[in-house]
Amino acid sequence: MSNEHNHSHNHAEDLHGRNVPCEHKHEDEHNHSHSQEEKGNSWKILLAFILNLSFSVFELIGGIFCGSVAIASDAVHDFGDATSIGISYFLERKSRKKPNDTYTYGYMRFSVLGAFITNAVLLIGSVTVIWASVERLLSPSPINYNVMIIFAVVGFSVNLAATIITSKGESLNERSINLHMLEDVLGWAVVLAGSVVMRFTDFYFIDAIMSMGVSVYMLWHVFKNMREIGRLFLVKIPESVSLKEIRESLLEIEGIADVHHIHVWSMSESAVYCTLHIVTNSDSEVIKGKARETLKSLGVAHATLELESVGEKCGEEVCEPVFSETHEHHHHHH
């Protein structure tokens, strides 16, 4: 029996195949995970913030100059959007920091928090637009078409540029910002199309109906993002990973008698973590290498492996078997 088996609770195996004392293993593992984390382009969020804030100032000045309460009110709404984008930029930058004694898992969840704030603002904004659209349908009001066409052209152009800049975002936060920009683009496209149509017709309902359509489209994407954010914060197993597949794949490795106490979670949408116990009397170096490669092939970029010998009593109070009925191996060590 190897020395590592005798000290299975004092040492663990990191993803590189090195013996790491338990009190130090997290720092090494999380630094590795951080190096694997997508770098992201937080400057895109900053540029989107500058564009959004600049247009808000332009819109506010224009609304005051034209005496339009609607335009001035929309400027206040855009200031709120710009604020949420600014906060998301700060949190995205924060998420790139390395682990330390305070945040031993690193700061990746700060990016997810930024995505939550952005989607929350989108949710409130979309519901508000739907409410206003219903009121507009029930009580049509005249619109200054010429002024609205000018603002719509500028607003569409600015937000289209921001949407292109923030496209192909790597993190959930960046993709949420892009969705936010897309909402503004579609919103101004609706205003532009509606203003042009209403300038030559009396179809006042066009603007309200199109606005409601855009808001419903946004709400659908916000719902999907919020579901992903909730899964990450509640430490749910990633949808791309199967506990059953992990266990069965590892049990196919010659020399592994059992696999149990499996935990899989994500710190971000791309950083999958896993801890588990492996029961074996075979050569530890060979087992560790094969297990490491198997987990990598299943999408686990970061793993902590603890080895136990056959017949050894597991020290965990809660150590339930996972899908043991699907394989002939059972917990002989319990």
C-alpha cells in the first residue's frame, strides 16, 4: 500500500498530478483555474458605458431644449442603464483578481453578480415598457415625429456601435451587457420605424405594439440568463456535466474499485470544479494520471482527488454512493 493511501486525508491530488498538502491545495488549484479562466475584454464594457452615458447626456439636453418630457424621462432611464453598465464594468474587472486569503476561490463570481445586476435592470425596464405601451394603446397621444426621428437615428447609431463592440462576449456578464445594448438598438429601431410610419399615417398603435414585442423578446432572454445565474449561485451541477457519467467513466479505469463523495459545481459558466474520493490499491501515480485525463475529457477543468485503499473507512460523515446501482462496484470500504 502506498504512503499516500495511508495519508489520504492529509494529502490530496491536484489536476497536475502533484501531491499537495490539504492546507495548501486550494491555492495551487485555484491559481490553475484562474489561469484557465477566459480573460475577457472588460474594456468593451467600459466603452459601452461611455457611449451609453454620452447619449444619455445628449438626450437629456435635447429633451430640455425641445421641451419634451418624454425624451427627458427616457434620458433618466438611460442614465440608470449607464449606471448598471458602469457597475458591471467594475465587477468584471474585479472578477479577474487572483485568489487570496479572503476569497480563496477567487473573484470569478463578481462577474456573475454583474450579470445579475444588468439582467435585473433589463427586467425592470422591459416590464416598464410593456406597462407604458399598454397605456399608450389605451390612451394614444400625439408625438413630435421630426424630433423623435432625429433622436432615433442618433440613438440607434450609438447603441448599434456599442452592440457591435460588446458582441462575442466571453463571460455571462459581457453577454448580458450585449443583450442590454441590443435592447436599446431594437428600442430605437422601433421608435424610428414607428415615427416614420406615424408621420404619414394615423397608426398610433404601431409604436406601442412594436415596443411590446421587443420587451417580450428581451424578457425571454433575461429569463434564460437569470436561470443560468441562479444555477451558479445555488451551486447546482453544470448542465454540461453528468455525475453518473463521471462515476461510470472513472470506474472503467483498471484499478479503481469505487468512486464516491463526488461534488461538481461552477464558479463561473466556464470554470467547472470537482472533488471526489477514489478507492484503489493500485499504483497511485497511474490511477491519478488516468483519472485526471478522464475528468478533463468530461469537461472538468479543475479537480481535487482523494485516494482511499480498499477496506478503509471513509472519514466523511456524509458520504453517500452516487448511482451505485448502475455498476457492479459498491462501497466495500464502508
